[in-house]
Amino acid sequence: MDRGPAVHLFARKGSPLIAQLSLSLRGFVQVRWSERVPAVDRLETGDVFVVDLAELPPHLKPDDVAPVLDHGGLWLVPGGEAVHPSWLELASRSGTRVVPCDAEARSRGVPHLVDALQDALGRQSGRQLSRLVLDQEPVFRPVEPLVELICQHPWRIRRPRDLALHTGMGIGPLKRQLAELGFHRVEHFIVCVRMVAFEQLMAHERLPIAMARWRVGIGDTTNARRQLRRAKKSSKDAFLKLRSLVA
């Protein structure tokens, strides 16, 4: 599996964003701090580039940062003040977001910035993870959009109604679609995708178990195992078609 998207933070030493983003995004994406824009060959398509305008590195100029837009999104993070005029042209370009974080937000750990980054990066890493799930379990290909949604939004999709809401389908049509694969309950499908995703993360990214569980939305391990046992018992026709989760 590709290493997945990373967050590149450009800030001077001592910026609170360095510790805040590293801690809050740990196990979700890599956070790489630097006072300079790295060489092009170290950048990957889909990365996110965050510039702390309130704690700007010495000598870092808009022209230094502009090339990163060829690789991913640029997030400019001013403090309580307006964006400095020298950065306004770059702020207006397609692919650039401005996310103000004043002193109060920084004292609280910039939760709105963390949430926005998790949402943006979750969609990207979720798509990569869903491809692994589909490669492992081709039987899921008829419902590929559902697999992708579960991988993209592991903490938002907890129940059947959550999946129905994200698809725009009614719960009835959703049940019928999954029944064609042998799943008699929507929650059986959700836990199955979640557990296959967990196995694939462990196999391909070799994450610590706790991080892999978090990435796929497993908070209570005991409950997840109980749900999986119920799913195997009640939706056994679906599990007979799977390559994994057979133990």
C-alpha cells in the first residue's frame, strides 16, 4: 500500500501547531514539520500543506510555497489577524483554504482545524483502504460505494441509518441490496467491512493494533467481536463467499 497522504506543516520552531497536529493526527496521517518546503521528489500527490502564518518560518515566502499546489491542497492558518497582503494572491488560488486559528483556538488545541484535516484526509485514505478491501474481497464490488463510505467515515457510520443517510438511499432499498450478497442485516455488512479493513491495515501498513482499530472505527473490541460472531451466524451465506474472516 502507498504510504498514504501526509500533512506537511511549515512553521517556525516553537509553533503550538507542531505538537497539536502531531498528537491529534497520530495514527491517522503522518505530520511532517519543517521550516522549508521539501524537495519536489519528497512530495506525494494528495498530501496536505499547512502554513502557520502566525508562526511563519524565517525567510519563507509565498513563491516558495506556491509549487506545492501541484501536489495537494494548501491550508493557510493565520492567527487572529487578517491574512498578510503578501499572501493574499496565493490565498485566492484554487486549491488553497484559509483556516484562521486565533489565540483562543490555539489554546484549545485547534479542534476545528484538526476536524477539517481529518475530514479531508479521511476521504483520501479511506479511498485507498477501500481499494485494499475490494482487492481482498471482490464479492463487495457490486456495493463498492458502500465500502468506500465505511472506510472514509468510520466514526460517522456506526449504524444502518448512518449508512443509509450517507448514501441517500432509504433503509429498505439498502437492506435489499445487501441481502443480494447474503447479508441479512445492514449492521452485519458494516462490521464485516470494518474487520476486513482492519486486517488489511495490519497486513499492509503494519500499524500498532490500537491505531489500526481507530482508523477503521473500532472503539470497543469486545463489542466488535460480538457483532462479528452474530454476523457470521445470521449472515453465513455472505461469509461463505469471503476470503478472510473465516477463522
